[in-house]
Amino acid sequence: MDNAPQTVESRRITFAHDDELLLMLPEDDVVDPEVSIVIPALNEEKVISQFMDWCHEGIRKAGVVAEILIIDSSTDHTREIALAKGARLLKTPLRGLGQAYRDAIPVIRGKYVICGDADCTYDFREIAPFIAKFREGYEFVMGSRFTGSIEPGAMPPLHRYFGTPLTNFILNFIYGTKFTDIHCGMRGVTLDALKRMNLRSRSWEYASEMIVKSVRLKLKTAQAPVKFYKDIKGRVSHHKRMGWFSPWRAGWINLRTMLVHGADFFVMKPGAVLFTLGLLISLALAAGPMTLAGVTFSLNTMMLGSTLSIAGLQFIFLGCMAQSLYDPSGGAVKHWLKVFAYSRTMLGSFAVFLAGLALTSIFLLSYMEADFLVAPGLLRSNHLAVVGLLAIVLSFQTFISTLLLHAIAAYMAKNDNA
């Protein structure tokens, strides 16, 4: 086993959340790196030496100046071996894969970041395709094992033919993307984009959060083929160490991240359809019953239309709020504040409310004139009253939802300035 070198320097770093982490530097520390290979590691003493050799070979082949930063929570000799092989090492408590990347951001020096695993399943001798994409101007480079190669036995059939294709389809369907391997651990991102992603995940779901936020931020994105190998003999994967349920849990929390961050997909467009359809039905029957093909549409149909309109508008506003909350660029907030500008929207809501009140009043006056009895002449005013009530409800929805959108914007601005 390699002996640990005397480090040139060790720095204790205190973060905003009061965690004190230790950054350890190797003797031959790289100066002014263009690329940072950032790798979380947990008890990988069986493979870390070979992994470091692969990284150095990849760096030489790519012709770049690069640092290797290991985020280490190990209890074995991973730390000593990595330092001996020339890695910078950030010693952290054991608290999740996603948190490891969050901890690393303040000490990353390269303009470009390549992420992955330290287990020699991803071939870090082949980082040149990622560097090439970065230099072409891409900000997020997603690795793909399906456009590269998968060694027999490297990926369980359940993952290869069911889990990964299914979750790929779900994410691409929700976000309108064309990723081929969203669970590939080898990926690249510019340091600037990584900071703007403002990752919040602590565990496996960081992988999906990173992809979703690359879409939300409208990053210039490409894919690069990678080679995927089975575990080196004698090494047990982290999923196997954690039990048979671990892959299922990882898949579930990644799916949760996709759905939560894509909540607007489930309400925005369906809401627009419901609102438009309901409004057309209600307005078409405002003048009174209508008979088509021998079928008479009247108040019951108007009630259906009103229900669709109310639900649809609420869905639209929920979508606006979801986009505002989950857009790390802040562009969605600005867009919806412009669409629902406070003064214009409030005045518009008040005007719709008054129109609804007037239509409802017409019915009320007619009803009073008929001595509160149902009379044939009331049918038309009944229809107008339904439209009036719908207008009142929609005006209140718009009023309250606009206030909430502006409250969300104020809250997010406060957090950004904190």
C-alpha cells in the first residue's frame, strides 16, 4: 500500500452552516487548473490507487491542467492513498452523495468540473470528449453509457432494460429533453453553472436535481459517450453494501425529484385546456339554452363549464407558482410578474368582479320581481347569473393568486440578498 506523503498544507474551512471541513493538499499540488475532477469517495481503498492512475492518464491524454479533488468520508486508507497519488482531499463527515458535491463547491478551482465515482466503473482515462464539449461552449455535458459501452455484467438487467429506460422516458416527457442516460454518474458542468444550480439534495437524488436544473437554467447541453465497467473483483458496490432495497430507494427519490421539480408540467397545460374549454362552454350558453343534434344544453352544462374554468385557472396559477419556486435562474419569476403586473391585474380583477356582480344582480332583481317564484322569463337571467358568479370566483382567484406570486417573488428576492 502507498504511504501517505507529508502534505504541504492543510486548511480548515468553516462554511455558513458551521461545519468545519479539512482541505488537505498533496506535495505536488496543481497550480491554476482549468479542469477539476471532483469525486466523492467512501471506503474505496481497494480501487482508489487505480482510479487515480486512470485520472492522471486521462488528464495527460486530454492535454489539460487539472486537479483531482476527492471528497472523503472514509474510515479506511482511501485518504492516504489519494493524497499519495496527488489528489487534493476534502475531509467531510458522512452525510450523503449530494451533500459531498455541495461541500466541494467552495474549494473547486477549475473552470470546468467533471464528476463521477471513484470505483473504476467509469473510465476516467477518457475525459477528452468532455473537455472538447466544454471548449465548444457547452455548459453541461451528460455522460451516456448507452451511446458508449457497457461491459457485460456491469449493469443489472433490471436497471438496464427497465429502471433506466423508464425514468429516462419520464424525465424527457416532462421536461421535453432528449437525454439517453440520466443516471450516468460521469458528467461535466462548468463551475459557474454548478454554482447557479444551487443544489439542495443530500443523497442520490442530486443526480436528477442537477439534470432538472440544467433544463431550468437553459444551459447549453451536450452528451458524451462513456465506458462503463463492472466492479473490480473484491469490491462491493455501495448499493450492495446498503442492502437489496438501496437501488429501489435511489430510483424512488430520483423520481420524486423529477416530479416535484416538474410540478408545473402536471398543471400548467392541462389547466389552460380546462380553463379555455370551460370558458367557451359557459359563454356559449350565457344567452340561454342551446340545442344541438336534438340535445339541449342548459344550466347543468354551464355548471360543468364553470367548474372546468375555475379548476383550470387554479391549475394555471399553481403552475406559475411552481415555476417561480423551482427556476434557479429567476427568469420565471420575472416573466410571471410581468404577465400578472400588480396594478394592471388588480384593476382587471376588480373590473371582472363588478361585471359579475352586475350580471348576478340582474338575476336577483328579476327573481324579486317574480316574487321569488321560478318563472319562464327567469331562464335567460339564470344563465347570465351563472356567468356572473363565474366571473366573481375567477376575479377572486386572480386577485389572491397574484398576491401569492408577488409574495413568492419578494421571499425569493429576500433570500437572494441574504
